Amino acid sequence: QRLEMSPGGSNGIRCGSNNVVNISNNVINNIHMLFEVESSGITGIYCEQCVSGTYTVNNNTVTNMTSKARGGNPLILGSANMNGITVFVRGVNTVRGNSIINIGNTYTLPGLSTSNVNGLGLLLSQAGSVIEKNVVSGLYGSDAVTGNNAQNILGFSTSQAATATLSHNVISLERSSFPSDKKVVGIS
């Protein structure tokens, strides 16, 4: 099956419901962007609901995804991040037992902004949310871009006032051998 990339990117699974949602026991495997493009990231599982919702994301595998996306103008075209699982849901969420393995971005020309590689991202989650027993490993950014637009490798990141209990997660990251100014962060 053909998966086309456009500004804003592509997702293995995308859900935007404001109800109770269960995304469990899926395998997202072998999504590859074979050409360089600006502002077109890839996410294995993307959940977004800024008003309300309760999401359970359990026992999924996201593996073997490669992007060649450069960061564009984030105000116009959006970012070019490579994400394993992103839960951007205002509510009480559970993310448990997922594996995010071997995902990365290999662009070679500098973009207008950074292109991060994120294993697991949590945004807007409220008190009572649980992130546990997830495995994140093999994230890479083999670009040769240096300076302000070098890639960042983030095992797990939170933002936009996300609240959760994190326990028993395994995050294993390495710095690449390329001469870059990458930041490698386990939990941010």
C-alpha cells in the first residue's frame, strides 16, 4: 500500500475522539519516507483531543520507521518530527506496555527548524494518568546538520502541563557517530 507524505505528516494510527478510546495490541511496522522533504513528519500512533477524552494505549509495537524530513517554518508548514507514540489528550490517560524500537530521521540538508526524534510524547494529560512498562530504544538521527537546527533525540517527553505518574519504563538511547550537535535526552 502506498503512503504519501504531505505537510503535516503521516500516521500509522490517528485518533481524535473525545470519548473513551482503547488503542491496544497493534503493530505499526515499516513506514519509510524515501525522499527528503520539509515539514512532513511521521508518527506511529497519534492521539489528539484538546477538549476532553480518556485514552488507553496499551501493548502496541511501533518499529522500523524512517523519515528524511527537514524542519520547515513551524508557523507555516509545521515541524518534521519523527514520533513513536504521541498522546495529546486533555484527560486521564494510560500508556502501558508499548514498545517503540528503531525509529529515526536521516535528513542531510539543514531545515528552517529542528526535526526531533521522539519515542513517547505526552501532552495535556491530567492527574491520574499513568505511563508505565514502556520500552523505548534504537532512536536515531543520522543527520550531519549542526548548530541550532541539529536534531534532538528524546526518549520520553512531556509538555503543555501534562501530569502523569511514570514508572517501570525502559529508555535506552545512544549518541550517533555523526559530527552533530544533537541533544540526547532520556526523559524531558
